[in-house]
Amino acid sequence: HVTNGVHTFTWISEKFSELYDRHMGMEWRENLNNKQFWKRLWDIPDRELWEAHLALKKKMVDFVREKAIIQWMRYGIPLSNITEDVSTLLNPEHLTIGFARRFATYKRAILIFRDRERLKAILNNPERPVQIVFSGKAHPKDKPGQEFIKFIFDLAKEDGFKGKIFFVEDYDMNVARYLIQGVDVWLNTPRRPYEASGTSGQKGPINGIINFSVLDGWWREAFFLNPECGWSIGRDEAYPQPEAQDMEDSAEIYNKLEKEIIPLYYERGKENIPVGWVKKMKSSIETVLPLFSTTRMLSEYIDKLYTKASAQEKKLKESLYQGAKNLSVWKASIKNLWGQVSIESGSVTRSDGFEEISLEKGFAVQTVVRLGNIKPEDVLVEIYYRKIDDKGNVMQDKLFNPMKVKENLGNGKYLFEGFIKPENGGHYEYTIRVIPFNLLMAHKHELGLVQWLE
């Protein structure tokens, strides 16, 4: 697959563009997907990065206040009340959370309000206050999504939330720019596994914003690449009961805000700079900007898909489309014979006899595969493995190594052997799969056929 990315120059602020120019030179523009180049980011003084962020944050607060005046005047609120209310609406010194996107219900925009009293206590802590800015639109026919917007809009008028949360109307790219450049934390709460990719959270880190998100879509990839680049919400698995997921995810939002995010933001060092927070800002930029841009995305499309598709087209057209004819006959044969394929239960063994696994040596795995009338060269047998933590959460997924025929056992059975050499230590679990293989296929899963170890 190719993960979506965002156009860096559309979403970067002038402040951060100038900051990068000053400390990394103009060439950062030509190195958007160069991970090594972005290590230079750590040479930017914390004070300069923080001052640039504060300037954008103040700009965002001023913008929201201006929008508030327009909204409230439209609703007929007396000017005297507007003047009083706008003066207490948001504070650029306070920790600010942003949530702005399409208001589809699966994105769970109101999840953070599940325990209102606990949220009120978080927002109104006199020593470490928090505020939340919302924006977005629902489809004209999405009534439940529109109800979510109304819920937040109405709640913003209530005691305990007034001045602490605000919904910016008329969401567009201009509103989005102010928010993804000026908040501190970008909140994302989709219901797993419905977030295909998501891109709003890719825009903020360009300007030093830190993500706080459910492990779904693009964020799952980013977080497992570098857990220091933000905060996760919930477990890395789908929940059979939505209510259980809502309860668990909302509790984790409150817990991480109270125990990790808020303390880190308000922990100040010299010159009143939150050194730990700035460090996380730099991790966010370094991880997300070079890996989730349209520059990287387009490069991957060319390398992984377009170039290979062009080469395959030439092969299929050769000799008056003989390649295409051969592939069609082969596909029909494989589909007809695929029911003969199986992996013998109990045949998977460690062939090296080691009890302990070293990263240097790894370990070998053997299994017996019944192919029937299919030739070994027409299949790909793979060890499919993943890394898990002590709680069973997946840390690395979709890792696989090919297996080769070690012995022909006769009667359509073959002994295959493969090798696993993990990149790092930890707990791993693995299984075996068999899929059709032909060099003329555009993709190894083109036929949609697979046989797993049962």
C-alpha cells in the first residue's frame, strides 16, 4: 500500500518556514522526504522553536475571537455581552487541543465529553488550565454528524465549558490553517478500524503540533516508527463492542491528559520554556514531516506501482500479447487447483533446535505444504510474523520472509524451510501462508487466493 501524505508548502506557516530557512538552509525544501536531513532539526534552539509556536498560537486565538464576534453578532447577542465573553475566550498561554475535520460519526468528535465532570475539572484546573477548539462540517444528509456539531456548540455555552471550548463555524482551508498551525495538541478519535488514512494529523507536525490519536490510519504507522512523536489512545486492536471501546478510549484520554500531556506542557525550565514539550515537538516534526508528505507519497506511487505497471504492460504485450494469454491460462489453472493446497497441521517446527534466539542468528522454520498438482514454482510460501508487547498489543506487523523447497516428499507434498531474523528483541508470533506466484502478475495478491496455517 501507499500511505497518503499532505502538501507541505500548503500547510506550513511562514514562521516555521523562516525558522527552517535560518537553521537548515533553503535546501530543506528539496529534502522533504530525506529522513537523515531532518535530523538537523535538533540543532534549532528550543527558545526559537517555542517562540515561533507561541506567535502562531496567539495568532490562532486572535482569529478564533474574531470569528466568535461574527458568530455571536449573527445570533443577536448584545454587543456588551460579546465584548465581555470574547475577552475570556481562550488564552494563548493555556494548553490548547484542536479537533477539526469532517464530522462523520465514526470519528467520535464528542468522545472527550463522555465524562463531563471529569473534563470540566481538567479544563478548569487553575494551575494547569486546558482549552479545546473544534471545527468541521458534516455532510448535508448526515443528520447524526450534524447533531454532534450542535452538541458541542450548545455545550460551549454551559458553565464549566464556556470560554474553555469553542466551535469555529464555516470550516474551510483558511480555518484549518489557523488551527493546525496554532494549537498544541491535535486530537483524533476515530473508531478502529474505520480510518482509512486520515491526513489532518499530518499537517500539524509541519508546524510542531503533537498528535494525540487512536492507533488507526496513518497514525498507527507513525507511532510505531517513533512512539516519542506523540501519544496514542486505546489498544492496537478492533473492539467487538463499540460501547466498550468508547469507555476504554475516553478513560485513556483523561488519564493521559492528567498524567502525561498536561504535566509535560506546564513543566517549565529556563526562560519559561517547556523543554520536555519542545523535545516532543521536534520528535513530531522529524517523524511526520519527511515520511507523510505528498513528495514521499508520489515517489512511492512511481516506484511501487506506476513503474512496475508500465514494465508489466510491456511484458504482457510482447509477441502479440502472448504473455497476457499465458497469464490468463495460468490463472484459470491455479483457481481450479487451489482447493488442493493446504499446510499440514503440526508440521511447523524449529529446524535449528535452539531454545534461545539471538538477533544475529535468528532461527529457521520448516513446514510441510501439500500442493497437489500445483508446481512449487507457482506458489510463494511465506513466514508471516509480527512483534507484540507483554499485553499482546501489536508493535510491528506485516513482516514476512519467503520459504524455499528443502525436500520433495512425493504425492504433491513438499518440505519448505524459511528463516526469521528479527530486527530487534522482544516477543514475536508467526504463522505460515501460501499464495499464488507468477512474475507476470501486477501484485502477488492479484488473484485474491491465500491458504493460511490452521
